[in-house]
Amino acid sequence: MLGAFLIAALLAADLRYSGLATFRSVVDTALTPVYWIADIPRSLGAWQDRTIRSRSRLLEDNDRLRRENLILQGRSQQLASLQADNARLRALLNSTALLRDDVLVTEIIGVSPDPVRHQLVLDKGAEAEVYGGQPLIDANGLVGQVIEVSSTTSRVLLITDPTHSVPVQINRNGVRAVAEGVGSLDQLAIHHIAATTDIQPGDLLVTSGLGGRFPIGYPVAVVAAVERNPGEAFARITATPTAALDRIRHVLLVFAEPAGPESVELARE
Amino acid sequence: MSSWCLRSLRGRSPWNWPVSEPTSGYWVIVVSLLGAMILAVLPLDRGLAWWRPEWILLVLVYWTIALPHRVGMFTAMVIGLGVDVLEGAPLGQNMLALTVVVTLARLMYQRLRVFSLGQQATVVFLLAGLHQLITLWLQGLQGIGAAGFSFLLPALTSALLWPLLMPALRGLRRGYHVN
């Protein structure tokens, strides 16, 4: 009976306050081997995939990567001058500059066993200077944010978790919105957008940088469906995340520079 | 003679409460629980994850029935805390669910021992179902949870797994003389 009260108190404390974070990260560090062992079958599969490959497939991959590289190099030729332009114009407008963010490549070593929780475990932790609230991206878009850091691993909440929301804007016209997870890996919901707002299927939603958690400009989702019902004040909008949330293995942790006075000065130099 | 008197004074039947025997093979319990934890976090496809049996609950319930003087509420609380951290659930969620289940299993371990495997599996279904129900309620506090009756799927797979897991764990217990 006493035990039940103790557990209830612990639950209430953990749901309402964040004081238990250190305790949790200590236990998490102690239990890290469980994730390592559970990840062995998958890493064996990955190792086999890397070492045992047919020659024709390697050649094919090589060709494809060469083509991709050529295209990307072609596209980035003007990037330097465009970036300088952008910084100059932003300085003229007295707004902060967009800095390029540093990234750290990490590997996913586990997923939360509870299917209603969209959480991942990464193989980098406090020792690699990962911090709580740090954004995470893959090659195609925003993945989520770090919610808990232990010494060698960290835990990430995906943007599709029902408890997660991310401030976004429509890339085409800058209309601001909030994209919320609904508990399905291929869907986000966008609430409270007036039925008359200019938004249509195919619009790209990028992070707006509002709220200060996510850096501005990373793609989040593509609008999948817009349903306007004359009886309702808001349109029903669903979007598909651009990141391949169910297939990723390697992800990038973004070390975002806080946008402040220093970044303006950097841009003026 | 004197030890027999002591046993009858305590009101316990001699075959399930060995007073004088020393602890042995405790590590088998620890290893089996760690193995259950690894199976519980093994990455599964999202669709399959809904069917994942409650490995930790099964192993805990087995040891509670087999060795109620070794494994009980305290073990359930410690293991539950570990599962909470592994799952990223609020601390106390699995702790409470596992403690309730283990307490119930402890209350009826004498009856469970003489049940057939099928009857035991039915009880395991009820216990795992209760575990899932408590979990669902506590997830509701956070505004998340499964839709419909899909939260009962792990209880079903756990009950189906019991007739295979129980003899395996019993073999371990007898082979390593765990008591």
C-alpha cells in the first residue's frame, strides 16, 4: 500500500516537474548495454550489407553517386556569392544573419519499445556535447529534438509523437502555423489555420525559428490534404514529414548558433 | 524436529518456504530478467511492435510463482524503474503496473502452481491485460495511448507464449538449482 503511494508520488513528480532528469539519465547510462545488445542483430545486418556486396551493385552505386555529386556541385557553384548577398541584405535590413550550422553525424541504436511513444536512442551523449532540446535532422528534413541526455546515449522525441509540436511556416508565402504529431509516423496535423488561408496540397512547410528551439529554414513536411468545410472556422490540414522517419539509420545533430547581436556583427565583417 | 516446529509456528508449508536452505543461483534470476529486458527493447517493425509480448512481466511472474521468497514487489519496483527509463515513460508507469501484477501473482501462487499450463496461460492473460490497462490509464495522463482494444494485443501474445516460456524457465531453475 505504502509502495503504491510512493509510486504515485513519483509519477506525479515526474509528470509535473523536471527535477528527476539527472536521476533518469544516471539510470539510462547504467542501462545502455541493454540497448547495445538489442542492437546487435541490426548492426550485424548492416555490417553484412556493407561487406558482402556484388560488384555490379557497387558499380551502379558509384555511378549514381557520381551523377548526384555532379548535380550538387553544379548547384552549389553560386552558393558562396548568394550567401554573401544574403548576409549583406540582411545586415541592411538590420535583421540577424543566417549562419551555417555545425552538425554531428550520429547513429540510431534503439527505438522506444512502446509503440505509442515515438522516441529514438542515439549513440552520442553528453560526452559528445549533445544537449537537451537539440534539433535533429536527416538528409530530407527535421526529425525531432533531444529530450534526455545520458553520458554516451541520448533520447530523441520525433516530430510525429503526439506530445510534440513544431512551429513552421509555408515556404511559398510565409504563413505561420504549428505542426503537431498525431502518433502516426507518416502524418502531421496542422491546426488553427483559417479556412480562407492560402495553403494548398504540395506546399512545403519549413521551420520558422519561432520559439527559439529549431533553427529557421529546415524542411519539416509537405502538405498532403486540405479540407475546407464551410461549417468550421478552421481548415483540416494534414502533412507528410519529409524526413524518412521509419527508415533512417544515420541522422545529424544540429549545433545551432543562437541568433543574437554577435551574429549580426559576424555578418557585417 | 526443531526446524519442523519452527516452520509450523510460522504457518508456512515446508515445501514452499525453505527456512534453512542457503541462496543459490541468484544470478540466473538476474540474467533471465536482463534477457527479458533485451527482448523487450529489441527493435521491431512498427506494426509488429503492437504484438510484442510483455517479456519482463512473464519472467517476473514466473519467478514470483516459483520463488515467492526471492522475487516480489521490491524486484518488480526496481525492474519497473529500469523499464520506465528504457521506454522513456514517466517514472513509475511500469513500476506501478508490474508491482500490481506481481502482488496479485504472489497472492495466488499456491493455486497457480497446481494449475495446468492452459489455466496458467489464462491467468497470465488476465494479469498482462491488467498491466496493459494500467499502462493505458497512465499514458492517458500524458494525453497519449492506443486506440480501441489494440492495447490488449500484448496480453494475448504473452498468454500464448506462456506454455513455451514456463517450461524453459523451469528447466533453468532446476538445472542451476535456483532457490
